[in-house]
Amino acid sequence: MLEDDFSDILRKAQRGRKIGTPELARTTGIDAGGIEAWLAGDGVPSADEARALARSLGLDPGKLADRAAGAWEPHVGLPAHVRHHPHDPHPSNGYLFFLDDGKTAALIDPAGLPATLGIVDRGYAKSAWLAGDALSMADLFFMPVLAYLERMPEGPRLLEATPHLRRALAAMRARPSFSATEPTIRFG
């Protein structure tokens, strides 16, 4: 399940490629006003427009056109100790991370504040990455949550007691792919 809608994908691709709306309009031949509307979540492009956007942004044209039409979702393989946990009928998705040799679990809802920072901090105490010795989907899902949390008024206080989370976030920020797409929103 992809939580990002078309506007999120377009915004992140523009930020990651450092392509502003005027340049994107010029390279695609699409009116900048239309692109701005899509960025604001007002409608989606036609299949041809989505393919033109994809080519300019280095994305898969067919998949972006299908995503704009609501016909495509990525199939992501999760590690054995991570399970997708949709909160039916509630409109949020979570990921259940089993830590401490499968005896402890943390439910991380990317749309909400995790109440289990201490548990996840202990997970990062064992390794540079949450699921072992290599970067995994667990880290890719959780680090943006931390980046947003850090920006909330209560965020610095909540992260004070989590040295391993702070270290993991610093390691993620050292990755060019993360720093190019790190959230810029500020709360408060």
C-alpha cells in the first residue's frame, strides 16, 4: 500500500531532482498552473501528462501514469519481522516491527506519533539499522517519522532520552538520498 498520493509523489520527485515547477513546465510543455494544482492535490494529470512528468523527473512513465489513474500500487517485500498492519476501518496504516528477538513489537504509524520511542531506541542500540546490519524498509519507513517528530514543538524533549534514535537519524541524514528528500515542514 502506498500512502503517498499523486501530489506527494510529484512534490518528492521535484525536490529530489531539484526541479522547480517553472522548469518542469518548460521541459514537459505542461502549463505551470496545472502542475501547481496537482501539487496542491487538486486533480491529477492525464496519462500523457503523467508520462511527460515522469520522463522529466526520471520516474517510470507507465507506473506514474497508472498511479495518476489510481491503477498502480508498488509491491514492497517487508522483512520477516515487519508486518503491514492496516487499521481497518480507520484511515491509517501502520507497520509492526518485532524487536528484541521477536519478543517485543512496536507499531509505527507513519501518519502518527509513535508511542514506543523507547522500544525502537533499544532496537537501534543493537545495530546501526533497525532490522540488522543493513539499511532496510524498517529504517526507510521510520526515519521520516523521526524527522517530522524532531520538528514538532515537543519533539526535541521526546528525543532527549533516545540516543540511539538520534544517532540513527544522523546516519540516515548522511545518505544523499535522504538529505535530498528530507521533510522541510516546521511545526509550531
